[in-house]
Amino acid sequence: VEVDFELYATGVKNLIDNALKYSSGKVLVNIDKNTVCISSTGDELEPERLDFERAFNRKVETSNSGLGLGLYIANQIFIKHGHTLKYKYEDGKNIFLICFINT
């Protein structure tokens, strides 16, 4: 995968930082030829937080949970590289997938 290393690393770092900040356990990072997967144990994100196209979301903004700006910026970085940011919640884990191809 060819990317702007510093820019892309900023997006990935944001996802890892969020996972570390909000996880109640270990953070796992898995990489294969199609995706980077960052997963952590924690509460499921509210649907309102999953609109990565919005920089600020007053409906979910609190002093404890941030503005959602980090996910917006990370998403924009991945879009710039032709990649897709996806989220799913399975077995008590928040899973963010950076997909290199449309999966």
C-alpha cells in the first residue's frame, strides 16, 4: 500500500489512541493485505458517533467524550488515499477497519 507515511500514520495513531483511551482491556492491531484492524474491549459506540463525515456533532459532544474531530480527520485521511474506514461491534469489542479495497 502506497501512502503519505506521515499523514496516514496520523490517522492510524488517532484510532489507536482512541482505543487505548476508551478500552477496558488490551488493544489489538491486526494487519493483512486488505485491512488494518484495531479492536478494543468497551461499550458500543452510539450510532450518532459513527457519522465520520461530520467534524463536530453537538448531539453527542460532552466534556468526557470529545468532539469527534479525531475520527473525522482520520476518515478524511483514509478517503484521500482511496481507503474506507468502517466500524463494527462484536463480542464486546469496538472494531475499526481501514479497508484498502472495497470489502
